[in-house]
Amino acid sequence: MKKLFNILTISTLLFVFNSVQAERIKDLASVTGVRDNQLVGYGLVVGLQGSGDQVSQTPFTLQSIKSMLSQFGVQIPAGVSFQTKNVAAVVLHAKLPPFIKVGQKVDVTISSLGNAKSLRGGTLLMAPLKGADGKVYAIAQGDLVVSGLTASGKDGSNVTVNHPNVGRIPNGATVERSVRNSFASSKILTLNLFNADFTTVNRMVIAINDVLGEGTAKALDSVSVSVTAPVNASQKVAFLSVLESIKVNPDDASAKVIVNSRTGTVVISRTVRITPAAISHGSMTVTVTESPQVSQPNPGAQGETQVQENSAIGVNEETNRMFVFDAGITLQDLVQAVNDVGASPSDLVAILDALRVAGALKAELIII
């Protein structure tokens, strides 16, 4: 096995030197089963300086306090209510990395669930973190790190910096249960591309077979590649170390124009092409101005002073020259042409949509 490993390493190095512009498989794909698992929990943050929940408006906070106290032998009579401003009900979430073992630590993010003003200076009491199966996988506890703060005056004015209702506890949760996976027992490893592409999958199969031997890798679809791996866990780790370092030249992504209608952001991939088209884009500006006039009654009259509004409406339409797109223009040509007529990002969206309707835009237009 050692000799085979040396041969694989030398072959990989030769492949790397021949693929300077390529990308590693570990940057293009992930191994099936090797993934994070989401955890969520509920708890109480105490020790706040009067910035906690108003329990009269958040009954679940009061219920949680009573439940916690009862576990320590403190019984609150039924029907008795109390007010506390130093406690806040929170939701916890964390990620359980693959292959993590019992006793290791993970970071925890804490978010206010009630109407607390700030979690700054608080301490999270012991709270379980559960997985999707309802089992407890970690226990969280510790002091919060909150980057935001808030301050208010008696007149109602207040200042808020960042977000004071969300905090973190670095290494704040201890793993109590590990997640089983089929990595050690599986004879076949499946690589899943982050971006589906038939050409990239085909090139990946060729690259793996060139380095690790013919028949080692097989394409399953536009996303997945199956790879035959050693059964022994130690050999499998060494095998994957070689596999993920193999470099592949990924194919260009399909032509897309992505428009965020809320922020006005427009992203155009470099493979976008436009067939010959003529475009004229102008904008109309409507201006409304108000000129209030005061009408005074004559001296001695029994009238009242009146304010009369006079409105003036003006329309200004800009005249922009028509420009022509030649066949197969690039992204740079498109942006330059739009900039020449002084179009804004919203104008660009209108132009791109018109080109799509006309069949001149050779790309997928995605509006989010």
C-alpha cells in the first residue's frame, strides 16, 4: 500500500504541474455524508442589567423561570406573578461538524425570543441543543459575547449600535453525542459538485482515472461522481487526501443575468451574448412643486386668514440616442453601451428584460 501511495502522490504532483489554471476537487465538490448537522435549543439568559424581557408581555419567559426554579426545589405558589428585567428567553443554534467527537466544543449563537432590549453582559444557563431527530447532541452554557449595544434617555431618545439582541459563545457547547455516518464502511465514495455541470463532471472523471487508474471514477449525472475507494479507514483517508488534491478545469457556467429587484444589484456572467439589436432608452421626469399663498381679510372684516396651495407640474423627457448591439458582444461591450446612455441599474433591468422578450439576449434572466 505504501508503494501504491507513493505512485499516487507522484502522479498527482505531475498532474498538478500540468494544470496550473485548474481547481482542486475539494474546491469543486463535497463527499456525500461528510456534512454539518444543524442543532437548535431553547434557554434563559440571566444577569442582564434591566434589559431583559418584560415578563408581563412574554408569559413563556415567566413559565421558563418557574420551571427552572422548581428543579432546584424553589416552588412558587400558583397564581403568584412577579416581575424581573434581568432574564431573557433565547433561542440557540449551532452546527455540528462532521466526525466531531464527544467532549469537543462548538460555537453557539444566541438570539432573543422575547422583547429584551439587549443581551449584553448576560450569561446563558445550561441549555440542551437538539438535532432534527429530537435527540440532545450538545449542552451549551457560558457568557455571551455581544457586539451591539443600546442606550436610551428619559425623554425617549435612544441609540442602537449593531444588533444587541444576538450574541455568541465561542466554544460554548460541549458535544454529548456524535453523529454516525457511512464513511468508514462504504466502498464507494460519491462526490457532489457544488454547481451542476455535465462538462465539469466528465472532466473530473477523466482527471481521477488518469491519476488513480482507469475505472476508479464513474459519472452518475450532472452533479455526482462515484469513486471506488479502499475499505480500510486509514487507507481511505490517504486515498481521499490524494483524490481531493487532483485538479480539474471546470467548464464555464451557463450564461445568466441575475437581478435583485429589492437592492437594484445586477450580476451578469461573462458568457452572456447578445444578437444584433437596436435600443433607444429615455426617461421622463415629472416634477410637482407647491407654492402656498396666504390670503389676509380686509381690516375690520370678520374673515379669517386662509392658506391657498398652488401646484405647478413640470414634465421633462430626456432624449437619448439609439445605439446598436452587434452580434456576439461581450459583457464589457454591454455595460459600456448602457453607461454611454447614462442608464441607471433600474434602467438596465428594463433593457435586459426587453432584450429577452425580443429574443436577442442569449442568457437566462433571473430576478430574485
